[in-house]
Amino acid sequence: MKKKILISAYAISPTRGSEYGAAWNTVINLAKEHELWVLYGMSDDHMGDTQTLKSYIETNPLPSVTFIEVKAPLLAKIINLLNKIGLGWFFYFAYYLWQKEVLNTARVLLETVDIDIVHQLGPIGFREPGFLGELDKPLIWGPIGGMNIISPVLLKGKPFSTRIKFRIKNIINKIQLNYSPRIARAFQRADVLLSATTNGKHTIQDKFGRQSYLMPEQGIIGDIDLDEAKFNNVQHTVKLVWSGTHIERKNLQLCLNALALVKQRNWILHILGNGPLTDQLKQKAKELNLSGAVIWYGHLSRTKAIQIMRSSHLHFITSIAEDNPAVIFEAMSAGVPTLTLDHCGMGDVLCEKCAIKIKVESHHRMARNIAEHVEYLLANSEVLADMALETLKCATKHEWSKRLNLLNSCYDAAIEVYKDKAASKVIFSPLIIWEDA
């Protein structure tokens, strides 16, 4: 049944991936069946940068969607200046104040629009749940992520600043999950919860005693098809691809170290993306004698990046921390199997039919394990063709039509839970009991 849905999606864009793309894809698919009011705060690099979305909807309006920009208060803008110069943790103070404005905007909207359900959509992190629970409406929160505790094993050998950063993040996660009254209230207030990963689902159950629906924040967008012609010369050259920002968390170093152990050289690695570590990583590839086997593309348009992905035979993801990166779904939709560390959202979404899952252990052992798998595939390239067909089958599980069905079920469930809560309040109200007497 068609519903009027209020959505809070801080970062949303039709041209970006990650959180932006996850929110955009959710909105455009929900808009096929429902009427939406979307409260947002940015579509570009920083809070208040909204030109991309504004320009897009001017020429590509969505009749069933009303986009409402929520402007940050002055104090939030001042605090966010620290975020702009690289002090990322200050973002949460600014974002807290922005969420206060979201509540004010939502209250004004509800004066004229009879909303059926409220969805706290994004960003997916649990750390800042917003204030929409104060509205007297059915509430769904999620997909919720960011609850991972990063294994110390994955931090060994990383720069001191990186180790300190992630250890502090682990400590803050534990403190907030165990001791934050506001976060605990948010988990209890939501009528339905969506968890982005299995680990998140278990954490929500263990810490807050709540069940949640498992739903990755990303899904398959566009066609699911395979470029079969790429297998014509696979015996001579196996095309590998790695895509992401060049930062410590994405851990491209592991991919390079592993490939340096591979004896055969009938492969080529396409590296998509750039970042603060690009020059350092290029130097590392040179020191490992990989320069002739690696192509560095830098930042590409999504269209060009997908073209390279489609022409590849095996995708690598070596991140030490993720929820559900969009690139694994892009690879799946192109029939490209993934070699991944077996943790985070990748460990949930990918199975042995469409992926090679590497046990999380020491850097050296993972590099050796990856190298052994790559050597096997280089010698048995027909396995890659078989895995490509299996990957296409797996991709159909994550099509947006299936995700939309799940969301609709969750909305109906949230409305029923809300009604049950309201009925319980009436039944046990002292005033009502007195009147019945």
C-alpha cells in the first residue's frame, strides 16, 4: 500500500557512491511505490554543499519525492570548519546540531502532511541516531553500521598514527555501545531496526536486546550481465582490479605485497581511485618490481570505472574495516568474482560461489594465502569463467526489487509495532482503568 514516508538522509547524491549513493538508490526505488519527503544536508564534499543535488532535480524531477534541504545552524557551520581541515571527529558535533534542525523541520512538515512512517536512513553509523524518535510516528532506523571492533591483527605493521586512530575508535565504540543513554534510548525507541551486517545484528541483540532485520545499505543497481568476450584471452592475461580511496583503511598494501609473491606474471592489476597514499603506494609497487604489471587510473567517472570492472576477471578488496562497500555489488552485477578478507559486510554478502574469502590473520599469512589462490587461478583460468556465472546468480539476490519488498515489509511491521505500543499505553493508563471501573 502506498505510504507517505519522511526520510532523513544527510548525504545523498545521484552521482556519488558510498553513503551518498546508498541513500539515493533507496530514495529512487522507494519513490516507485510511495510518496517521499527527504530531509538532506549535503550532496557534495561538506555540510551545506548541496549544488549537485539541486542542479540534478531541477532537470530530473522526481514527481513523488519532495527534497527539503535542512540548513545547518551557524554553530554547526563553525564547528564543521574543523572537519574541513581534516579533524574529522569534530564532524559529529556539527552533525548533532544539524540533526536538531532536522527535528524542527520535520515538526513543521507534520503540521501540513500526515506522514505514515519516519525513516532515519543515513548516514548508517550508530553513533548519531538523530532525534526523529521524538515525533509521534512509527519509526524505522537503518541500515545501521559502524559497530565493528577492528581486530588488532589487522593493525600490526600499520603506521603509528593509524594504529592509534583505530584503537581510539575501538574504545569509543565500546564506550558508546555500553554506556551512552541516548544511543540506548534510540535503539529502544525505534519500532523496527535494520542492521547493515551480521556483526551489527549480533551487537544490537547483545547490547540492547532488540532483534533487527539484516539489510546491507547497498544493493544492485542497473543490469546484471557478463562480458563473455573477456575470457577469449584469459589464458594469456588475467585482469585483476582493485578500487577504492588510497588510505590506510583500504589496505592496498596487502594486495601489492600478495601479488609480489606470485611467480607467474600473466596478469595485470588495474588500480582505480586515488588518495593521500597514492605516491607512497606507487613507490611501493616499484620497490616490489610490480610497476610493469600495474596500471594506475586515478579518480574516474563511475561509467569508466564500471567499464574497467566489467572487463576484469577478478576483483580484490583488502579493507581492514567496512560495512558494505558499493564496489562489491558493482563487481557482482558484472559477474566479476571477488577476492576478499572474510570479515565485515563482505563476509556476509559474498559466498564461496562468487568469492574467495581469506581468513583474517597476520599480514604475512594473508599475503601468502592470497598469492596461493591467485597462482591457482592463473594456472586454471577456466575456474574464473565458472565463478563469473555463479557470481551473476548471486547478484540476483541483491536486486533492488527484492530490497524494496523487504523495506515494505519492514514499514508495515513498524506501523504495527507502533500501534501495539499505543494500545498498550491506553490499556495500562491509570485514567482509563479508573473510567472502566
